[in-house]
Amino acid sequence: MSRFMLPVVFFGTFGYVLMSWFPTEFGRFVGGGGVERTITRSHLESLHTPGRVDNGGSRRLRLFMPADGPSVNLCKTIMSAVALGYPTPTLLNWNGEFNRPDWHFAGSHIAKLESLLAAIDDLYERDDSDVNENDLLLLVDAYDVWFQLPPSVLIERFHRLNRKADARARKQWEDLGLKPDFPVAPPAQEIVVTTAKDCQPTWESGSDPRYEYWPDSPLPPDFYGNETDQVLPYVFDSARRYSKMRPRCVNSGMVMGTVGSLRGALRKCKGKADAAAAAGRQLWSDQALLAEVIGDQEVWRHWVRGLAAAWNGIVSPERPGRLPREVRRIADAALAGEAFEFGIGLDYESCPAPLSGHTWGDLPLYTDFFFGTPPVGIHHNAYVFGLKAWRLEHWWNLTWFYPHLRGLVTEALASNRKLTPLARFPLGADGGSEMVYWASGEGPDEASVKVFDGSKERTGYSSVGWDGVCQKGDRKWYDVVFADGKGPLAA
């Protein structure tokens, strides 16, 4: 009998440790997944967040930029937006303080999201607010982004990207066996985040976006030829190192979405930031927070797709013990009422005449030749060897609008945008209703930029003149931005 004791002791000890420390894995080890549970129709209906009903009509485009102090680069970003017909931006975190201990290294990044949420909440709470759930909100990095195409192009691309993403999601669910009576519909995209080829911050941030659950890039697998998705051996040059990767990670230089959806996603980000601070975890950036929220959303979608495939018309049976730990965590929290679906997706991809006598084909637009599409905005983010600062200084005069900038800005500020919509688009294929986008209405006059301060009790808005926004250093800002020898901007 003694020769049998060692295996019994070993497997008994192993089973106790596995059960105590890894209950999910223990369930798989001994029972193939443990006890089955049934997810009923009422459970599934409680999971589903109904999409916002859009009956067309008027809505606004609202532009926000996080900026804590004056800079000629901030001035370039604002002037490029104004010249192209965007609403005058609202600045967030102006003269902000970012040394809160619970934010660690991510002060200005976390403040960027928290202040945007405060501004959205203020829109809903103000008595004179005309906020619409379908208003579009655009958050743009303030010191290194230049617009080069008008808001009508931005809005059209936003809706086109969403339609493509919705079609991909529906096909994915249908390919996995989606039944017509399954209570949860495939997700509808309402938020678009710009992408990056390299995923930052990495593991040292303590964040885990669960990239293994994210959808594959819709770009062809040979998009960059035989080296597509290969990390190249350029140790000190990340731009060249990841140049052949199809974009798949988060870059928060631009975030755009409907106000209603963004409010929910930002509340989720704030909850994660608060939980991390309470646990003493390092916070590195808003990108890490956004990526975690997207990762939880994709895990939730993975779980619900499995329920859809198992749906028998009455219930969806599942064995929780067979679920990976991260899926089980999301599933249990979702069944307890926590929301994970926010309609977030990534941006993987005929304009009005810009100047009298010219078409867009005549103009020197910055273009990605692999995509064959000029981007709406140029995000200068090449940190290696000081390229970012050099390009911000020396590429400004290469933009198509630079020779005409003063005239474009003056004309835009003098025009009454309340009388002319930014864009009109049909709501559906039948063209029966349309979406009409207007510039945001709040803010000061044309000689200044509006600033939102969530700590103020009244409207939360104040104004800063062009000198207050643009002037830093000895050289006059207008000699850099316009460089035409005509002095300050005439209000």
C-alpha cells in the first residue's frame, strides 16, 4: 500500500493548491468546466445597451483640446482648425495642476479625460444647453496636430468608418451562428479612436488591454508586402521598427464620438483611474486607460458571441469553469449589472472647394501613400532624434493653407456660423431624413478662445485672447504662424 501513498499525497496536495489558487483551472482539470449555468432571455436583455435612436435633424460638432499654457504650436493647431471651418475649440486644463500623487506619472493625461468628462456633464446640467445625444465631440491633442481637411470630410469619414465596422461586426456574429431572436444585437460603433502601430505604454504600465481579444485589422495581410506585421531590427528608431505593422493599437491623439457614448466610456475610464489610485497602482497615460476599457469591451463581446452561438431560443447554456479567467471576470460583472459595451472602435483608414479657382486635387496635401488617403489631421509624434520638434517648426510652411492662412482665419472668424451648417448627410440609404451638423454655440467672441474650468460654479467658461493662447518667448507669435509681415490678427 505504501507505494501508492506518494501519488495520492502528491495529487491531493496538487488538487488542493489548484482549487485554492486557481479555481477556474481546477474546474477544467477535474470536471471539464464544472456546473452548467443557463443565461436566460431576461439576463441577456439586461446586458443589452440599446443603441441610440437617431431620427436625423440638427446636432453639433464640438471641438476640445487639452492645453495647460500658451505656445506657438498650440496656436498652429487652433489656426489650422479655424481656417478650415471647425468650431473654435474649447481648451481643457488651462493653467492646470497635474501633480496629484494618485495620478503618478500620468497627470496631464488623466486630467485630459477627467476634464473632458466634466465638460460633457456640464453640457447636460446647464439650463441653457442645447446638447443632443447625437452631437459629435472631437478631442484632439493641442500641441502637435494640424488639420488639413474641413469638418465635412471628418464627419463623413466618421459615419463611413462606423458603417464599415458595424457590417464587419454583424458578419462576424452571423458567421458564429447568430440567431434572429437572440436578445443582444451586434454592437454599433459610435466612438472612433486613432490607431498606432506600436502599443504604448507597454507592460511596465501595469495595464493589460487584452489585445488577444481585439479584432484583426481589416487591412489586407500583405498590406506592406512580405514584411507586413514584422517588427524590423531598428532598435533606436521606433517609427522604422514598426513601419510594417498594420495599425491595431490605441493612440489617443484624436478621439471622436457621439456625446452620449463618450460620456459612458469616460465614466468607465474615470472608474478605472480611481480604482488604480486606490490600489496604489502606477498610472502612465490616458492611452492605457482607453486601451483597458476597449479590452474589457472586446472580452465582453467575445463572451456574448459565445452565448449567441449557444442560444436555443430560450436560454444560452454555458459552463463558467471552461471560460478563461478574464472572460469569467467580465461575464460575472456583466451579469451583476456592470456595463462594458460602449461602441468603441479604431480608425484603420468629395470635399467642397478649398479656395476660389482651386480643387482639392490641386493642393499639396499630406498623404499616406499606402492608404492612398490624405488624413483629416496630421499628428506629429516622431520623438526619435528630435524629429517632432523639427517638423513642427519646419513643416508648417509646407501645409496647403499656409500661404492663405491669415485670409482664411479672418474670413472664418467674421462669418456667422450660426446661419450655415458645417455639413449635411442623409440619415439612411433612402435619403428621407438628414443629419445637419452645426458648429458648437457656446463660447466667447471671435477675438478669443473659450476655456472650460470644471471648478467654476456658473457656466464654467471663460475666454483667453490670441496673445494669451499663442505668445510664449520673445518672437511674436504672428510672425511665426503667418510670417507675412502684417502684424497681429485683426479681430
